[in-house]
Amino acid sequence: MDLQEQLKNLFPEHIVDSEELVLPEEKELWIQSEPMICKYEKRKGKPTTIIEGYTGNDEDFKILAKELKTKLSVGGTFKDDSIIIQGDYRDKIMTILKEKGFKVKRVGG
């Protein structure tokens, strides 16, 4: 039973307008011409993957960070114009970014 069916059961007299059913569109991210840098570091003995070099809007970069974290099912953060992902996921991150149309450069190892 999805959400719409549950709402119909709770409020049977409510009439649904077609405008209410419009889902928000996925925001288009700005694709830059310069490559983004994907590097590997150890911080406090733990592996981290760092993505830097995005020249677009910070909000777009935050959206990209959230999308990467959910696709990889890992933790991470957006700090100082870079995305920090917990673990060594350089190969997976590079394939995801290339599918989106970004140019990615691997640095370190």
C-alpha cells in the first residue's frame, strides 16, 4: 500500500488535483570543463576519498555529495569546497561521476 492509497483511506472525501501529483524534477547539475580531482588519503589511520575542484554553485556540490553518499551507502561530509567520503571508493566514485558527464582525474596511487 503506497502513500496515495493510505491518504485515500484516511481522507475519503478529499479530491486530488492533478497539480498536486507533480513530482519535483531532479535538479540539473552544472557540468564543468575542467576535471574534478578524486584523491585518496588516510586521516587518523582511516581511509578517505576526497573530491575537489568543482567550480559551480556550492548547493549543487552539496547535492552531488548527498547523491554519492546514498549511492555508495557510506558516510561522508561536505567541507571546505570538497566532498570527503569515508573509505576508499575512488573507482566507484569516478564511474558515477563519468556517467553524469563530469571529467575526473585520479590523484595519488
